[in-house]
Amino acid sequence: MSTTVGLISLGCAKNLIDSEVMIGHLAEAGMSLTPDPELADVLIVNTCSFIDMAKQESIDAIFGAVNDRKEDPERAQQKIIVAGCLSQRFAKDLPGIMPEVDAFIGLDQITKVAPIIQNLLGLTNVSLSKDEGPAATDDPRDFVTLKPQYVPDYSTPRMRLTPDHFAYVKIAEGCNHTCTFCIIPKIRGQHRSRTQDSVVREVEALVRSGVKEINLISQDTTYFGMDQWQGKRPTPSSPVDSSRGESLTTLLQAINRIEGDFWVRLLYTHPAHWSDELIQTIAACDKVAKYVDIPLQHISDRMLTAMKRVTTGDYIRDLLRRMRAGIPGIGIRTTFIVGFPGETEEDFNELLEFIEEFRFERAGVFQYSKEEGTRAHQLDGHLHHATRKSRWSRAMAKLQKIAAETNQAQVGKSVRVLVEQPGIARTEWDAPEIDGSVMVDEALPVGEFADVRIGDWRGYDLVAAR
């Protein structure tokens, strides 16, 4: 009788791919998968720990699983594994804090999950905890290695959890930036790109299988390939030149040559590594969605310096103007952080003025989250939570007003959409599970492109004319 495994996947699309890889390896090992935790011999909780809210959600899910096992006699023998960013970030602490958990695995162990499960169930007696390098603790339940090195390949077993018509493709892992508010480099390690050939082969296979939308993701998508360059790395004052090796530009050009009716979307681009060459490539490639996700975080030079964003306000404004001029019809998505330590009312007002001037097609705001282990955690000038919340509310009100005006401007236009489910579609400007939707005729086939005319809008969503 095969082992049955359940999985709870939390966090971002990058974490979702890790879950898909784990499931792929479990299926390859002959294990059965179940969506019902109560039916699982082993339950994996793949966690997130980017900010406090994500940590709390992960902790709640873990203890929820522990309590359910305790209360259900039929689950008494169930094993619980904690995986993902929480496990990696707090590897030294969790075995002592969570004695009820049967194993902790890190980011380098997602391809080793099947033998780890076999060990837990007594089906094999192979020592695994030290095989992948230095472990976090000497606890036999701890399989976490402290400095992740893993990066997926096109041949990596993977079982997609997204609908048939769209997929995420992780083109790199880790991050070389040292933004003072962010813990990700300490969790996921330094940036390491896949080869262009590996990514293209994966995209080709997905398109052949009927996927209509490819979402390229990583911690820093615009840095793709550059970690393999010899010599000086590019900076905002030393722009990208793809003649030096593989880059996001050469990757997009290669993907654009793949036969098929699909679009490819860019998520998680860092402003520091953009170039006119990349702008020209996006404009020229008909399969590249005219949509860019570029988290800017702030516009005040004081805040950008404090955040260690390696950009300035003038650099960002100039880049956005070049993007708008160079890519007709571009939809720009961004995010901002308000209430960062030391942020003054003057800094915040500059951000509001910037938002009003550039009128982003898609945007969001986060309140600063004080994360242990980050440099910002030690900064002076942390703001009262009421100030952070007030600034978030004011910024969101501005963004909501702009969103309404942006949607009103779409009324009467014909747009191409990808039908997500009966009666619901997305435009080129709408990333899955992030942005808005278009209400369309329920007769339109799911997973296919359609051309519709916008007749109205509601909140963040558009309504196609009947």
C-alpha cells in the first residue's frame, strides 16, 4: 500500500513552485497525493516567513495540523513535516519550539522529500540529515542546510498546481540585494540563475501542453544571467549589455521565438537592472505581455538610501519615463512601503506626489513590518503603528482613485483577455491572483484568448460589454 501525502502550500508563487517540485518528486517515488489532510499518512506544511503576517499564517497552519492530529484518533500516526521559508529562516529554533513536528526540511531538501518521508515511516534507514552539507542543529528531525544552493532545472520532476492555462517558471533563486527591510537573501541565499537553455526548454514543454500564459518569476528577475558574467556586475550607472552573456533580454528573445499562441509575463523585476535594451526587447517581442511588475518601495532619496535600494528618485523617474515612451500600451505594477523607520511627513508627501504624477496602472502599498534579522530592525526612528496605518490608508485612497480613473479610461476599448474561469478573464495588465479581472460572457471557453469590448467597471474589475 502506497504512502499518502497531503500538502498545505502557503506564500508566494515562488513557494508554490517549491510545492510543485516536492509533489513531483513524491509522485515519481510512487506516493499517493491527497487534498484532504485527514487522509494523509504524512502532511507537509510549506511555509512563508517574509513578514509577520505570513509568519503567523504559517505558525497557525502548523499548530492547526498538530491539534487536528491530536483530536482525531485516526490521525494519531500521521507525520507532520514543516518545509519552506519558516523552516529555513528559524532552523536553529524550531526543533526546540515545535517538538510535535516530525521533521523540518529546508529549501535544498525539496528534491529529497521522498526519502525523508521514507525514513520517517521506517521504510528505509538511510542517514539524510548530513548528506546535503552542514545542518542547522544536531536534532535528528532537522534536515535544513544553512546556505541553500538548489535551483530547479527543466528536467526537475514537478506537478503543477495552477490551472492548465497558466504556469509559473522560476528562472533563478536567491537574491544579491541587501535591502534593509528584507530577510529573503538570508533565507534563500545568493542569486543563482538557471541557464537560458533550461528555461526555454521548460517554456517550450509548457506551451506544447497548452499553457497560454508563462509567468517568469524569481527574487530578482532582471538579474537573470548576470551572476554568470565575468568581471564587473552591472549597476544603475553601468547598464546591462547582453553581449556580455545571457540576460533577461536574450531570454525573452528566445522565448518569443517559440511557436504557439501565448504570452509571457515579467514579475519581480528590480529597477536597478533595467536597460534601454530590455525596454526595446519588450516592445519588439509580440509574445511578451506589455506589463511589468517593478517594486519601487519609495521615491524619497532619504528612504531609498535607508532601504539600500541602490537607486535614486531621479533614476526611478527617468526609468519610468523611458519605459512609458519605449513600450506603447505598457501597464506598470508596483508596490510601496510606508512607515519605514525615519520616514517623515515630507518623505511621505513626496511619495504621494510621485504616485499622482506617474499614475501606475496597478499598484499596492504595504505598511513597514519590523522583521528580526534585517538591518532595518536595528534602525532608529521606528514609527508608531497608528502613523504607519494612517499613511497606508492615505496612500491606498490615492491609488484607489487612480485605479477608478484608469478603469474608466478603458471603457469602450477592445482588449484581448485570457479566460480564467466561466465568466471571468484577465487582460494583459492583470497577473493571476494579484490584479483585477474582467467579467465576460460565460460561454467563452476557459483557458483561451478572446477579444472583448469593455463596457463598464466595478471596483478594481472591468465588465465586458454584452
